[in-house]
Amino acid sequence: MNRILLLSLVLFLILFIVSCAPGPNGFKGTANTAGVTAGFLLGVWHGLISPITFIVSLFNKNVNVYEVHNNGSWYNFGFVLGAGLFLSGGILGHKKK
């Protein structure tokens, strides 16, 4: 019973994280169809989920790692910060002994 619960939780978390992937390509620096551009906080989030988004983008041509409807430098900074936290060990890192 515990294995089924754990597997269900893991699948739910994977689906939850993947559902937040950036949208399709457009033009950088312009608003999307709703008139919204991605800012710093969305950049951080997209950076954090970039490894999962990358894997999904290999199988789905409508998913991109980077949101092109962004406000420029602040989105870029947030994206690099988020990716650095995840990929460089901020979240998954460990102490050197």
C-alpha cells in the first residue's frame, strides 16, 4: 500500500511540475496574446523547471525551455538564477566532506 501511495505522489508531482512549462515560441520582448510578458519571478520558475521542460520539449514541439514573451534582462536574470539553483547544486547539491 505504501508503494502505491508513493508512486501516486511521485506521478502527481511530475505532472504538476510539467504543467507549468513555458509556452510556444513567439517574439522576444513582446507580449503574448493576453498582453502579458514574463518577468523576474517567472524567469526563476522557468529556470527551476528547465531540466524537466527540456525533456518534455524533446517530444512536444509546442513546449520550449525559454519563454520568448519576456521583459528582457530581468527575465534572463531570473532564468539563470533559477537554473543555477537547480543545476549547480543549490537545491540538489550536497556538502563536500
